[in-house]
Amino acid sequence: MGSRIVLWRPTRMLIELHLFWLAFWITLFGPRWAYFWVRVAAWWAWLLFPRLRGVSLRNVDLCLPDRTPSERKRIACASVRHFGYAFIDCLLAPRYITDARWRRYFLGTPDDHPYIRWFFEDNPAFNLSAHFGNWEIASWNVGRLHRDQLLVIAKQLRPPLVNRWIVNCRRALGNEVVEADGGARAYVRAIKERRRVAVLVDQNGGKDGPVETFFGVPCTWQADFTRLCLRGGGRLAHTFARRVGEQFRFEFLEPVMLQYAPDTDPMQLMRDYRDHLERVIRENPEQYFWMHRRFKATRPGWADAYADLGTRWGPAERNALIASRSEPRP
């Protein structure tokens, strides 16, 4: 019912009018002004939305048990700010990243870097990233060269105005955008056309997704890309961009390029990516989007990772969750 009300044309027009005015006001005076208001909004969101706060804390408690409770709380709170920054970045990027000033805001790889040569080889390839830092701006690392578009497959967002903003940002950064509903066909087309494809790999692969761990906690993964990657030649890169401090500046992290044999176990691609992602997150944990329900997919006998969000979990609760998910399925 709530979704239908939001998408009802009169309601949608009012929401989009409000969002348009809000985005105009927040970005009117540039990145510093915008980031200030994001920090204000994130503070209120942390205070007023207990579910967002609870999910963020639960994920950090599960994934970073070696940190102190106060440190985990700081990371979860900072993650909400970085989530807001990432959205505002998409409004600012076409104005500040895609013109001649881009070097002031984004540190990419040199034009002769091995990754650049790898990317523009005449073979299909997969670029894996995650909800970390700002992947949208990371794509400018190759988009700035204007030699070949990166194919980005993404879900539609609601309301439609927000989706248009994000799609316009991706296109301004040099990407071709395809809706997720046609993702499988787009992958196949990209392989035939020897294109480079961008994939944001996530946990929560649904109840039938393959099971692997994330920071030691069993969960399902979105791993459909693995077989298609092997079918397309097995060329794959892990690429991430982190925000430098809490400002509109970004650094493209050193990419990892891998070549897999056709008979490789598809889940080995998933495990290699998982291991690299965990290393990146440990270095900058506040830049990962912890507010997503990473472990919500369940199977028979699995404990609910998001039960009783009003309490903090310690080692005992974490171990019990892992034990319930490690037992053989009936």
C-alpha cells in the first residue's frame, strides 16, 4: 500500500518537487555546503530511525567483533554519514568531476597503469565493486578516457526522480546504464560485444543463493556473474574508490586484475572477491554501507540475524548465529 501511494502520480509529483528543491538548496554552494547538511541529516537519522541504527550496529557487531563496542558504534554512525555523502556525490559529480577540474577531486590511476591497459584490451571483462566509498565516481577512472563505455547494470530506484539523478550521474561519468531487469541479457550481450561490465556484488543472494561467509558469518551471495565471467574468458578486476576524509575527494584504490581458467570453480571467484572486500573494509570500515541488511536471507534452521534490534550483540549471540547457519540443511 505504501509503495502504491508513493508511486501515485499526485503524491509522486509532490515528493519529487520537494526533493528537487531540497537537492537544489543542499548543492547550491558546492561540496562543503552539501556535506555539512548531510552531516546534520545523518545525525537526525541516527537519532530518529531506530531500525536504521539497529541494522547498522548489528552488522558491525557481527562483522567486526575484534573492535570495542564503542568503536563499533562510531563506525556504524559514521557509515550513515558516508551513505548520505555517496548520494550527494551523485548530484555533485557531473558539475565537479566531469570537467577540467576533476583532478582536484579524484585521484585515479595514471594513463599507462596496467589496469588501464587491461581494461581497454579487446576482450570482455568484469569489474567487481561494492557499496563502499563511492563506486559511481570510481568509474570515472576509465570514463575520463572516453575510449569505451563501462556497462553498468543497476536496479531502478524510487521515486523516479532519484533514479534519474543517479542514472544521469552514471552517464555523465562515461557509463552505459542498463536496468537490472535485463541484466542477464545485458551480460550475455556484453560478452558477445567484448565489453567491460560493472557489477556491485552484495550479500543477500536470496534463499537459494550460494552460501559463503562474510567476516566469518555464513550468508548467501549474489553470484550469478561468476559463470558468465568464466564463459566470457575469466577476466575479472576488483575496483574500489574511497573518500579521502569526510570531504568531496576520492582515491581509486590499487586494483586487482585476475585471470581464471574456464574450469575454475565459480565460487572461487566469489571467495577471492570476498577476501579482497574484507581487507578493504577493515582499512576504512566507516565507508562501507552497514545499514543494508547483509544477512537477511535465511534457510531452514537459520537464526534471524536481525531479531531484537534494540539490543547489542556480543560474542555469545554472534557464535550462536554462526552455529545455526553452519549446521547441514535438512
